[in-house]
Amino acid sequence: MATTPATATPKTGPPPARSVLRDIAFLRLWAGTTASGLATWALPFVLGLAVLHRELGAAGLGLVLAARTAGFLAAVAVGGVLADRHSRRAVVLWSALAAAVAAPLLALGLGRSLVLMTLAAALAGAGQGACRPAFQALTAEVVDAGRRQQANAAMTLAVRTSTLAGPALTALLAAFVDVGTLLLGIGLLWLVAALLPGRGAAPGPSAEPASCAEPAPRASFRAEFIDGIREARRHPWFVAGLGALAAVIALGYSATSVALPLISRDRYGTEWVLAAAVTAYTVGALGGALVTARWRPRSQGWTAFAGLAVYGVAPLSLMLPVHPAVVIAAYVVAGIGIELFNVPWFTATQREVAPDKLARVSSLDFLVSYGLAPVGLALIAPAIGTFGVTPVLAVCAAACFLVPAAAALVPTARHFGRTPEPRTH
């Protein structure tokens, strides 16, 4: 006999997870990350405006940007160790303050001292590099495990939006203020990134039991960084994913960065294809981030590697004399695919890696992501000059498809961990 509503047994189960977008602590962290992203993407554009205004030469621009990259790569590993040694919030604070201080120094050196600008750019890059792994680890402290994929999707939305909005907002402001004022504005953005995020609920390093014995001496920076490498090697899926990411960045991303402007000019006779394809990639990435905020595939690792492999359609579309719409569509698909990889990748790293080593392992990820791009760009251009555009693009497209496919065969790669993540609805 049917049970009446008055006597029905209520359904039991876990309450629905509260949206991460209603969490004040996360929103503060998200806003700080967004401010740092806007500052990061705006700086090269502002320095480019300085070249247009003849306040900085082309060679000087190259030197300043190279110094920023060098500062980033030098600091990202140190920042990872510091963020595991100390409070992640403190590392975000001091690294973002360093980048904030660099901005007025850049403005002071503009048109006066290239040496000062170079040193300030290195400081800005160091601040940016040190805060990256700290932000990543702080996300794991602020957000509980069940909502981290949604949080990482929101973070990547902020990054992609900054990619579009940073240069556009800078161009709009440039109509009203000079380059020096824009540099000071970048400093204000870094101040927001330094001061807005709150402290995480969980401590960074794992707590040690109280003891009357004297504490052991702290290991050196080198030893602690190597300990982070050792932790990364404990996770075969992470090592495989890092290798696949390296191949796609050093070959696929670098090849398309060099070839797309050439093909836009020589095949299509217009710069419009270049601008449209770059915009399409960012729009696709925004769409991919929205999808991954909710989607939990059964084999998350395999799906992520498939998304990474999809980047191969970008160099593939540049090989053939196709309609520009095909190239633009390929870049949309590539953008979607890269976020189908990125968001689960960040979430799995936060879930599987030991909490007191998370920042160091994350720093390895950023070292590969940011460090191999300049190397790939330096090698692809001579390769295109020697072998031609089409053969180089063919090799790079094949690498984008095959290396992630091989990485997916590694043990634990199917779920990005030893056990699959519980699926939520």
C-alpha cells in the first residue's frame, strides 16, 4: 500500500554542496588571483605601448621581457619551497608586494634607465613566479575537496578573462593616461592581489607531534625542492601528464605561435585571421572551463589527456589551404580541450599530492608550463626556416596527438590517481 505524505520516511543523504561562488573566503582568493592575472597580462602590452611612444626601444623591450621571464623561472621553485615551509597566505602577500614595488620602478626607469627597468622587470617576474604555487596550494586550503574542481574552473575562467580583458582594458585606458600611469595601475592591481586573499583554514606544512626533543634542523632549499620532485615521482599519472604537457607546449603551442602569423600573412593576406584565431582559442578555453565546472566523467584522466591531445587540431588546420573559418574553429576546439585537461589536472594534484608538498609539486608544473614555451619558440623558428612550415607543423601535430595518448597508458592515469574521484551530480 502506498505511504501517505504525512507518514513517508524522508530521504536521507548528503546535503547538496554549497556553491563555491557563495564562499566569501574563496571569492576573496578568486578576486586576488584575477587581479594578479590582469597585472600579468597587461604588463607586456603596456611595455609595447612604450615602444610605440618611443619611450623604449625594441631591443630594450626584449631585454625587459626576458628579465621578467628569468625572474619568474628563478622564483617559482623558491616560491614553492617557501609556500610549503611557511604560510601560503604570507607567500602570496610578500611575492605580490614585490611585484607591486616593481611597477613604480619600471615607471621611474621608463625613458631614463634601461638597467633600472631590467632589474624592476626581474623583480616583477620573481613576484609573479613566487605567488603561482602559493595561490595553487592556498586554493586547496580555502576550498574543501568536493568543490575544488568548481573552484579551479572559476580560477581558470579568471585567467582566460584576464587574457582578453587585460590588453583591451589597457588599450582603453591608454587613450586617457600615459604609459607611466598605466604601470602604476599595474602596481595597484598587485596590491589588490597581495591584500585581498584571506588565510586558508588548514596549515600548509603537516603538523608534527609535540615533543620535548629539540626540533630537527631544517633542510636546505635544494633538499626540500628535491623532496618535492620525489613526491611528484610517487604519482605516475603526474609524471606522465607533465611529459605530455611539455610536448604540447614546446612543440604544438610554440609551432602555432610562430606559424600562425606567417600563414595569416602569406596564405590569407590579412592579420584578421591571426587576431580571430587567438581570440577563438581564449573563447574556447572559457567554454571548456564552464564545462569542467560541473562535468565529472567516469575516466577523468583519460578524458583530460584526450582534451590535451585535441590541441593537435590547431597545427593540423594550419597545414592545409582551408577556409579561415576552419582555422578559427580548430582554435576554438583546441581552447576547449586545453581546459578539459587543466581543471581536472589542478584538482587531482590538490587531491593526490601530500598537502605539505603541494606547492613544491605545483611549482614543477609551472616551471614546465612557463619555462618550455621560450625554449620551444627559440627552436621552432629555425626549424621552420630549415625544413619549411608544413613538415614542422606535421611533426608537431603528431606529437600533440601521440604523446598524450601514450601518457594515458601509464598506470593511475585513467583517474588521475589510485582511486577514481567520487562523482557528484
